[in-house]
Amino acid sequence: MIISPEEVKRLRLKAGLTQKEMAKLAGIGLSSWQKKETAETLKSYSPISGAEYNLLLLFADEHPDYILCKRETLRP
């Protein structure tokens, strides 16, 4: 499945993250993340990986199976 750059940006913004913050969370450089949000040319476009997409879905609270919560909320 190919996720559009527009969808990547929409999810990041919904999560309230800057490109720099998202790049750090994904473990990649800022310029690498920026390439995932732009499709000016096919050569410069870098598709988002499945792991990055799942991480972004979690942060945006749109993952179909999981939610993020603090560990303290799971333990009595």
C-alpha cells in the first residue's frame, strides 16, 4: 500500500508534531522525513515505511487496533 505525501503530512499535523520531531521519533534525519511529505518529483519522493506509518497512526490516534497510553494507566 502506498501512502500519499498529503496523508503523511495530515497525520503528522493531527498528531501535533513538527517534521523535526517526527523525524527524531522515526529515527531518521529531517531531510529524509521531508522527502516523505513531498512529491515534487518521483526521484525525490521517499515512501513511508510500514513501521513509520503505524507509528504515525498511533500518534495521530487513528490506528485501527492500538492506542497510546501511559504505562501508569495500565497498572493498578
